[in-house]
Amino acid sequence: MTDQTSRPSITAVILAGGKARRMGGQDKGLVELAGRPLIEHVIARIKPQVSRILINANRNTEQYARYGYPVVSDSLSDFQGPLAGFLAAMQQVESDFIVTIPCDGPCLPDDLINRLYNAQQAAKAEIAVAHDGNRMQPVYALISTRLQQSLNEFLASGERKIDWWYARHNTVTADFSDAPETFLNINTLEERDRFQPIGHNSPSC
């Protein structure tokens, strides 16, 4: 396991800025699972892995601020997707890298940052993205903050697709094929209900 003190500075960015259309418009990060908002499960998983956390949210910012971490909203209007959240975070942090994670992934890998960082280092890449063995998980990524201008220009051109922006840079995947279940995302209330454990205060990861 890579010692946090021996690697470049990394800020974890929890993405809670979407419209959550499939959640009926509810703020997904605040939807409860096992008696706690989804974002609390994510914070519990990522906190041991990194010294800095930031939350990207476009509504209910006061509620998110109660967790004690900086909350930043998209600098672009009208909920323009995860890349807008990436950019908002890059505009605020002083870290060498950000690691992006969604607010609806309660089974976040315990070694997410170490694996992404090791893959990035091995390839001297600008971006390292998780791969579950079947497909890339694009919102689970370690990204150099030096790419802020590139991302700003990409979004200013009207583009929004994560894969297209990644393709412009030295991007490597990190192998998580041994733990694909850790990338489970809860996108609907029905999925939440199916995943709701009985008699426990944590999800069945």
C-alpha cells in the first residue's frame, strides 16, 4: 500500500451535483440507505484513503457543508454533467491531483486511490481510470490538476463526454476486475430498496 506521505497531494472530490432524474429529482447524495444519506457511506469509505475531501454540489449546499468539508458548485450553469464538477473542483484545490467519486457508490473500493495512483505512476499518465474488468468506470478517476485549462477549453467548446476528453490525454486504466461489485451505483429508489439491508446500519457490500 502506498504511504500517503510519499505521494503527491490528492483531493477526493465527491460528485453530488447531478439532477438525479431517475431518483425523481431527489438530491441523490442525501437519499438514505441503511439509515444514513448515501454520501455518508461514501465519506466513510474514502476518508481513510486521503487527507483532503471536497464535495461538488449544486443544491442543498448547506446540508452538505455540515460534513465539514468544502462544498463547491459548478461554475457552469444548468447541471452540465460530471466534467463540470471536475472543473469546479480543479478551480478550488491546490492539490497535484483530484480523485473523483460519485455520491451514489456506497461500496467504494477500500484501495481505490492506491490502485489508481500506482497505475498512474507506472505509466506516468495524466489520468488513471478504474476498470472493472468489463468496462471503464469513468467517474472513478485520478486526474492531474494541470489539465484544468484543457478541461475548461473542452467544456467551452460545447463537449460534455468524459471518454472524449480522456482520449485527448495520456490516460491509463487501473485493474479492478477482482472487485467489480465495488462500483455499484444506486440510480433509482427501487435499486436503493433492493440494496437496503435488514437490521444493519451499513449496505451489503
